[in-house]
Amino acid sequence: MQIPSQYLEQVVDQLASLPGIGRRTALRLALDLLKRSEVELSDFIGALTALQDKVLHCRRCGNIADTQICQICNNSRRDSSLICVVEDIRDVMAIESTNTYNGLYHVLGGLISPMDGVGPQQLNIVNLTERVQNEAPKEVILALSPTMEGDTTNFYIYKKIKEYPLLITRISRGIAVGSEIQYADELTLGRSLQQRQLFDLAQ
Amino acid sequence: MQIPSQYLEQVVDQLASLPGIGRRTALRLALDLLKRSEVELSDFIGALTALQDKVLHCRRCGNIADTQICQICNNSRRDSSLICVVEDIRDVMAIESTNTYNGLYHVLGGLISPMDGVGPQQLNIVNLTERVQNEAPKEVILALSPTMEGDTTNFYIYKKIKEYPLLITRISRGIAVGSEIQYADELTLGRSLQQRQLFDLAQ
């Protein structure tokens, strides 16, 4: 499919470089942008330019922020003795929306994945060990996805911080709330049986 | 889900305004853009800026072009006695990739749809009647999607140009009723161009 304008084609190429966007979808999006008024398209471009210039990463936890230190780290009512380690900013947002956690975060910016060429050096792990040393938290919660990469990263972090006097925990694995046991995969079901917990009416 | 940066949120809002992109997907795309280097993001923004400044619509047929007159209209080896009326630029691209059509096009930029507030005035139809008058083509092929809106537009155009001495045809209904031209496979689309039929109100 040949696009009759090189400038349109460049936009299609750029949009198709986004995750999950194929060339056909990219073309649809590009044509939608082309139909917009000058003001609308300028707003679109302006938002992207601000992304480049103004969005910062919190110096303490790596979360996205408009200031040097993010709102969560800056909030004195949060429990600074708890650090929850997550892969991505979206995980912070997901955990925040549960309204069950009042500690701080540490955003790694990815998981160790030798297959994709991502080693510990590419991640925000050095900062984590520094934080553990300087801030002396009581507990570090590993909240990484229960995948091969998540397990590898959990293990790497565990080795790095196990010498410090703190609790290292990880989020529980098991059957998702609201799902049916018969559809759970064997590994998850097996784990959730092995790691069974005392029945507690309060929970 | 609260986004911890207003600038990031603005990008998410803008991306979510694109067709078929929800807020969750928009966030994924925005975070992908945020991870990019300054040069990569500048290229992305540059492509969009060029879209605004440099992409033109052909003065003759309404197709997208980098010049005042598009490559197809400018090509002297194409049969200028044939005008194929299409809804959208993507339909031009789809028909071109069948390699079965050597005439010119006329891009309407939409279909008559009173439900969506699109009347003949919003479309490139006046230009079509002017072209028919000035260029005196032998044949106008109506290649609009076989939908309610397509049929309405076919009928409107038919009434506008039926007084001129030319053949009015439409692509054959090999294409499933209710589906859209841009998604038809090339063989079906090519056949339906070759087997175009005389426009007949009774059909």
C-alpha cells in the first residue's frame, strides 16, 4: 500500500513505531490527525513537546513527576519505612488505585531480561540499594510480575539488599479474586496450595 | 487511575482522542514516547509538524499530495476519461494496489450521513460536478462502500451528473454488503472494478 505523500508516510512510520500499532492503524490515526484543525494539531504537538521538556523522574523513587521529587515521596503522611519495588510507573498507578498502600515506591523502569539485553545496569537498582542504605526502611516489598523476568529481578534485588537489617517481602501469588479455580493455570493453583494461609475471617 | 504528571496526562488525553485508542492504551503509548531519546522524540514531533505544514490535497481530485496536483492526476499515461469516485484516500490506496485501474480519482472526503451531520456541502461533490462539466469524462465510476451512506451518496451524485453525456457506473457488489472497501481483499476489489455495472435505480 503506497502512501501518496512522503510527509504522511513519515507520520505513519512514526506512529507505527509505537507498541501495538500496525501500519494500517497508524494510517488511520495519521489521517485522523490530518483532518484536524491547525489549533487542534498544534495542541497535540504541544503536548508531546512538553513531554520532552517538562516531565521529570523523581530523584528519589524514579516515579514520573513534574517536580524533582514526586508527590508521593513529598507526602509526609506516607510511611517512609516501607518501600514497594515495582517495574513500571503504571504499577504505581495500579497500586495507588487500590487504596491499600501508604508507603513509598521504587520504580525500576523494567525487569532484568537477558533475552532483550536488559541487565541490572539498565535499571534503577543501584539507586534502590543506596536508598536502603541511606533511608534504612523497615521493609522492602517486591511487587514485580510473577514471570521469569520478575523472578530473576526479585532474586537479584534480594541478593543486593539481604545484608541490611530489614524485612524483604513479596506480594502474594495465587488465584485472582473473582476468578474461578477450574480456569486457573496449574502452576498458579499449585503455588497457591503450597503457600496456603491461615483462614482469617477479618480478611 | 491518576497520572502523576499533568504534562504526561495531557499527552495521554491527546493520544486518547485518536480513533480506537482508549486511555489505557494511550498511557502505554505515552510512556513509550517518554522512554525515547530526545532525538527520537524530536523526529516524532517533526513528522507531525510536517503533516500540518506540508501535506496538501490535490486541487483536482482531493487526493493527498505533496504538490498542488497529485501524482495520479499529473500522470499523462493515466486515462483521464475515467473518474473513480471514492470516499477516502485509503480507498485510492486500496484500489491502486489492485493494479486493475488506470483512470483518475475523485476523493469525496466522506459520505453523506445526516445522522452524523454530514451533508453534500461538507463533501468534495461540487468539485466533482465541475470536473464532469470541464473535463467531460466518458465515465464516472462510483466506488463507494455498499452501505446506507454509500448508497445515499451514490444516489445524490447520480442525480447531480446524470444530465451530462457520460456513463455512470458503480463497482459490482462482489463486496459484502455492510463491509468497508479499504478492508476488501485485492482480488475481490479488483474484480468488482472490472465488473462494474450501469447505475440503475431499480437495483
